[in-house]
Amino acid sequence: MLPYLNIFGAQIPMYGLCMATAMLLSVALSCIRAKKRGADVDRLLTIALAAIVCGVIGAKLLFFIVTYSWDEFITAVRSNGIMWLLEGGLVFYGGLIGGVAGAFLGAAFTRTRLSEYSDAVVPTLPLAHAIGRIGCFCAGCCYGRVTDSWIGVCFPSVMGGARVIPTQLIESGFNLLLFAALLLFTRRRRFGFTTLFVYLIAYGAERFLIEFLRGDEIRGIFGAFSTSQWISLALILVSAAALVFIGRARRRLPEAPSGESPAEPAEEDPPTGQ
């Protein structure tokens, strides 16, 4: 556990540092990959800015939803002031959903077909997530259940110092593997949002399973599953249905040269936020 990094006497929160590093690296790598594919990088930067802003808002919003009741939330704001909203953590799925919504807004603003950037951007998401989970490990949040296993780690402020499963590192490792897999997957251009839906299915399945190992209670439990598990199931089902639809759409398009994906339908005017 390393909540702060001391640099020349300045205490820098590791959680915030990892989040900032993850966002910057994701944007930089996305721009490099987009440029190699001949896409407009300036438009991508505008889309990325909208995605980051909406992603942070979504991550914070879902944190409040799963952590506080409405009455608790209003009482906390009245007692601590509006700046209290900046405190607390972030929830990944809120950031993902908000980020995707922000990307569509940015694409609409720049009159860009968002699917043109899917292959360039989506593989960088698990890389950013892997770095973010290291920040969670340093901060001592998002930890697992108490365990006697050799993999257990101790956080002084968690479970009375008992050994817990380092779910942060497990998820970080999975995301690095997913990053590598998506890099290989996108070596060939994929149709539409295929890469995005493949990512959502893969991560959704992992997140659904790892939630059974989580030990932190501030996650929101509804019925038999946690908030993240319900979201995972929804994303898996929607993404699977979308891939079936994409497969059918591809079969209706003219055959492309060997090694390339079928071209998407041409449009006379630039589409907005597709």
C-alpha cells in the first residue's frame, strides 16, 4: 500500500497519479494508432476530451449511486458543501459508460464517424484500466475477500490488517493480457464497432467473475449480484447481440480484397456520431 508518493517533499496521491497517467497514455497511444490508420488526430483529441470529461462525471456519479442513499447524499452535501462532491472514489463502469457517451457527443460535434476510431482507441482502454487498478492497489481500495492463501496481501486500514485477495492486481494483469490480445485482434481492420463489443464481452465476463472475490462492501448489492455484475451481464448480452447484427450486416456488403474488412457503406454527407 502506497497512498502517496513523496517527491521533493510534495505528497502526490498515487491513485490520482495513476489515473492521470492512464488517461494520458491512452490518449497518446490512441493518437499514434489513429495516425497510422490515416484518421484525423485533431478530431480524435476533441472526442477524447469529451470522453474524459463525461467519463469522470459518470465514474463519480455511479460511485455516489452505489455508496449513498438519496437522503445520505443530500445530508452530506448540506453538511460538507459542494466541494464534497470532489471527494471519494470512482467506479469504472460509470466512467466507461460516461466515456462512451462523451465520445459520441464529441463525434457529433466534430461530425465524425466514431467507428473509424474504434480499432485505434479500444485496445488502449484495458491498458489504461490496468494502470488505474495499480492506483487502486496503492490506495488500498477495491480489495478482495479475506484469505489464508499465499497470494494474500495486507492493507493496514482494511479488514483490521487481515490478508486479503489482491483483486486489483489480478484485474490489472487480466487487462494487460486483454490489451495485448486486442492489439493482435486489430492488426486486421475490423468492421464498425466490432472491437468495442469484443472488448466489452471479454471484460464483462472477467468482471462478473472477479466480483465474487471482492471484499469491499461499498459496491452496491442488488439481489444476488453486485451493481458491476448486473452491468457486466447487460453489456455481455447487448454486445453479443450487436456482434450478431454486425455479422449479418457484413454479409450484405460487397466482398473486400483478401486481408481487409468489407468497406462500410459510403455516405454523401459526413455522418454524426455513428
